[in-house]
Amino acid sequence: MRRSLAGVALAVTSMVALSFLIPLGALVMSLVKEQSVTAAEQRAAALAPVLTLTTDPSALRESAAGLDAAEHLVIHLPDAQSLGDSQAPVKLLERAQQGRESISQKTPGGWICLQPVVLPGDRVAVIENFVPDEELTRGVKASWAVMFLLAVGLVGGSVLVADRLGAKVVRSSKKLAQASHTLGQGNLDTRVEPMGPKELRDAGVAFNAMAHRMTELLAIERELVADLSHRLRTPLTALHLASERMAGTPESARVEAAVHALESELQAIITTARTPLAVGPMGHGMRSAETNTGRKPTGTGPASECPRSEAAEVVRRRTAFWSVLAEQQNRPCSLDLTQEPTAVSLSDDDIAAVVDALIGNVFSHTPPGTAFEVRVARTAQAVELVVEDSGPGIPEPDRALSRGSSTGSSGLGLDIARRAAAVTGGTMRIAHGPQGGAHITVVFALAPPAPPERGPRGSRRRARWWPRTR
């Protein structure tokens, strides 16, 4: 590309220079010739008044000597006497004397100027001034040389500037191509520094945005895998409890070993898929804006496609499932549900995942026989889900909300609940309950009122977008 740009600059500048140099060179030659001829005519005219006063040869020679280029001045007197070496053809002299005509024209070897002068007695003298060829072109070659050097300098400068600009463009293009290859090889931290022309700077900015978005999308996928894997802990816990009930049977050891193997594999999947990036609740990158920057989620889509679930009903179903396991472990379990509507903008599966994560933590981190309570309350603008137990509690609540930071735990359960609350615009709090155990409150913002259904004659209902979770 650099050679191409330099070649284009060379061709264009050379054409421009030639288009100016050729006419300018001809103009310089014409001006020099015109100046030389005019000077010769002026010298001849300056000697004419002297002839009208005297025809004395000595006086005429003295007057001619006072003029420039006197060696080329010749005076032809009426008596056929000539003062100086004449270069004029005989016919031109006769024409000037007889016709009393001023003549200025090209002759072999130079330019001849003949100026007739009428003397007393109707006699005619002719003043001749010859300009040799070297006088007609004096200084032309030097002027041409200067113009040529200036043209060479301009062409060289334009090529140099074009080469520098081309080098900058090539360097920017090479860095962008190299970054693309590096990104394609799997280095997701690759970024480029936007440089060069505006178009290449825009390309660099777009590349960085694309790489950043790719990193976010991959993090979302990895978190989704980790979250889905964590949901498998619920049936795994049930299998573990079932294997304990089978203690003493021939199959108990093999079932227990299979359960432990499955738990190890599941933990390995979670560890592999876990990423330190917090890219959004429930594995959805479009939700990460509020979680990471405090801004409201944005998106597109009609309100009819947004999820909408009754939180209390989902909590009732999942608590009923866990109550069976709690009874087998002698865990007192109580459920308190509000009778008011508890519609939130989450799917049933997402709410179930939150309930399973919180109650599953009770089974995983408290000894058998530990009581727990589940409550769902309704406020003016939110639905509060409270899970409280009488176990040892959570010593470091802030650290427990970080994925993978809790000892002996993947740290995904509480994070799933926190991100689910963030999707609706809610929050999550961890505290110590009255009995010293964990007191976890998940606040879901109420879903907006459902839009009216379309009427029988095609009436429209107003659509409002609300974040989707699936």
C-alpha cells in the first residue's frame, strides 16, 4: 500500500508540475526575448535625436558609446557611410531607407532592429541595432534549472508525505489484522489502540467493542452452565438423603459412591464453568447493566413476551417438595404465605431456582434437625421472600455473595438469588436471625400491571417492555 500511495503521489505531482513547468518555461523565454528586443529598440530611438542635430561621425560614435551594447549599434548615413559593422541584409536597409519604415525581425544569428531617421534636406539615415541569439536567451537556462529543482523538491516532498501517511495507514491496518488473528486464536484480552485515519480509528473502536462483547457473551454462557449445574444439586441432595435411608442394604455402598462421584463431577463442572466476571443475573447479559453499573436494564420486545409468575405459588410448591426431605431429617419446617397477589417479572423456573438455592443451602450447611422457616410477604412495591434457619448462620455475609469465595461451596446459590432479584430491580440482604442462624431476604419488585387484552374488533393494547429472564 505504501508503494501504491507513493506511486500515485509521484504520478499526480509530476503531471501537475509538468503542466506548470512547460508553459512557464516558454513564458520565461518569451519575456527574456521581448525585453532584449525592447532594449534594442530603445537604444536606437535614443540615438535618433543626435542624428537630427549632427552627422559628424566622431560625435555620433561618442553618443553611441554612452549607450549599453554600443558595439552592436551601427549608423548608416545618407552618403552610404556606415559607422560600425553592419549585420543587416542589404534589402532590409534599402527597405528602411526608401520606405522610411521601422523594421524589427529575426535574422540569422540574432534579431535586427532598423530605425530610419529623416535628416534636413529630406535625407534618410538608418540606425541599426543587432541583438545576437545569446542575448535573446540570456538567463533562460538558469531560470529553467531553478524551476526544475523546485519541481523536483515538490515531487519528492509529496512522495515523502504520501509515504509517511501510507506508513501510518499500513501500521494501523497491520495492528488491526494482527489483533484479529490473535483474537481468533483465543486470546480474548486482545485490544487495539485506535489510530490512523478516521475510518481505521472507527474500525479499531468497533473491534474493541466486538471483543468486549464476545468476552461478555462467553462469560454469560459460562455462568449459565454454572447456574444450570448448580440446579442439579437439588436432585443430588435428594439422592444423597435416599442413600442414607438405604444404609445397611447391599446396594447402599454402591449408591453412596455413585452419589459422591456425581457430586464431585458436578463440582468440577461448576469450577470449570465459573468465571470471575459478574455479567448479569440469571445468566442474561442484557441484565448486567443494572448489576454492574446501576442503570436500568434496556432491551426490546413486547410486554406480552415478558415472564410473569406468582411468587407465592411457586414458593409453596417448592417448599412442599423440600418439606418431605425435611421430615426425613427431623427438620421443623414452617411456611407463611401472603394472600395478596405476588406477581413478579420472573419465570417459574427462575423463582424455583432461587427457592431451591436458599433451602438447599440450609440442608447443605446445617446439621439434621435444624429448623427453618420460609415466608413470603407483600409490600406496596415489592414481594419479600425470607428464608430463616436456626443453624450456625453465615459468618461473612458479604463474602458469601461472591461466586466461588465460600469455603467448601461453589458460592453460586446466593448469587443466583441476588441476580434474580436484580433482574426485577430488587435487592438481597443477609443477616442473623433471632435464633442466631441465617436470615436471608430476597426482595423482588412487583411486575407492572398486565396490559389489557386485544378487543374483538382489533382494539390494541399498549405494549410495555419488561426484561425477560429466559
